[in-house]
Amino acid sequence: MHPAETALGFDIGGTWVRAGLVSADGTIRARVESPLPPDGDPALLSQLLAEQAARVLAGADSAPSAIGIALPGIWDRQTGVMRRALNLPRLEGTDVVRLFERALGRPVLVETDVNAGGWAQWRASQPRPQRFVYLSIGTGIGGSVILDGQLLRHTRGGAGHFGHLIVNTASDAPLCHCGARGCLEAMVSGPALRSAPHHGPVACAPGSDRALAVGLCQLAVLYAPDVIALGGGVIDAQPELADLAGAAFRQLGGTLAPSALRIVRAPLSTHEAGVLGAALLALDSGSRGA
């Protein structure tokens, strides 16, 4: 990869679509953001991506070497067809790879939003951990795992559905939209925290730090990471939740968790991570197998 190379990165979220021109060293040279078309309407989304690309590239010296798109949901990596997208239901049944390639007029790398975000967070970590878990807490909760410089792919090729780890087994635990009770997402996501009775900041919603710590304990024994980085819109807005959860983890964690494990705030904001990760994965795809 040449330092002067650039890539176009898109981050399609549940509320916003962000685009940026990213250099190989991780610098965002230009960026734009726009509201997401209702329910991810395919025609409107295609039009928006084309418009954003034109705006971002308006002052560029040369065409980007690659294009990466970060997208939530589960799609078939053989056919490109979106199977499940809770926040983008209009995309279900659509060949998203073909949709985006038609909109942008060239091949694209499509990656899950949390894998893209995790890749950017790992790239920005100094020093880069050998075993890295990223947990993104926002409208939903997802995460990614990077072991020995490689993204771990599971859940039919998607990222980890860490928001659906069960952290509360009480019979009256909050019901999650997935149909289960007591999911981490039902306890600690942005909507869950906003609806909880508060006695202070949102991050101090009763039990939120402990529920998050229980989830962290499960991730610690599953992946034995050196670092678990907490990011997403909730952490951007309420960074103290990461510190509270880290303290609760230290009280709950057993001897199987790595003794040197660090729980930290992710180095990049959510506004940066998805665009950066999508672009960098597109540039890295030849050598990384992404």
C-alpha cells in the first residue's frame, strides 16, 4: 500500500450516512454526512451514496484506489443479498453489493459496521494489541474481534452479536427486540438507558454498569483479549460508563480472564471509526483477505 493512496469510505448507520476520503495513513481528508433515507430505501440510498461520493471527491487530486462500505445487518457473502437488517428493513432481500456498485460505478468492499469500526479502533490503538475486542454501544450493541491482525468472522460472516449476550436472568428482565429477555442490548443500549429511571447521568442508570460488566466478563473468557475497547454513541456521550463498567468488571471477573486485560475507551469517536474502517479495510483487502 502506497502512503499517497486514498480510499472512499461510507458508514451507513441507523440514523446517518457518513462518507469520507481517507488516506492510507488513516487521515480523513474530506467528509460529509446526511440523514439516512427512511428504513434504508434502496433507491434513495443509492442516490445518496452517489451524491456523497461526488461531494467528497470534488476537490480530490485523483480517484480513490478502493471503496469500502460499512453496513449493519447480515447478508450472504456469496450472493450479496441482505438477509436481516433490523434498522434498514427496506434493504432485506436486496443484493446490497450490486446495489452499491451500480450507484458508485465500480467494485466495492462491503463490511459490517462494527467490523469496520473495530478495524479502525484497532489501527488507532497504540500499541496495537495482539488480541483486541471492540464493543460498540449505541442504538444497538455489536462488536468485533481482531486476533493476530485478522478480523474474526462468524455469525454467517457477520460481526459478533454481543448485544444479545444474556446479562440478566430475572423473570422480569427487560424484553429485547430479538425476543429474549435480559440481553445486554435491552439493558445498556442508548434506547434502554433513555427509558430507564435515572438518578443522575444516563450512564448511571441503575444496574447499567454492572450489566455491561457481566457482558465484558463473558467476552473476556471467550476471547482472552489484551484489550476490550468500548465505543459507540453511548460511550461518546457518556464516557464515564466505560470507567464504571471497568471497575465493576474488576469486582466480578474470575481467574480465567487475562490478568493484564485492559478495559478502555475506544480511541476514535463513532463519527470517525466507521468511515475510517471501511476505507482502510478496502485498501487492506488485498493483503488482509477482508
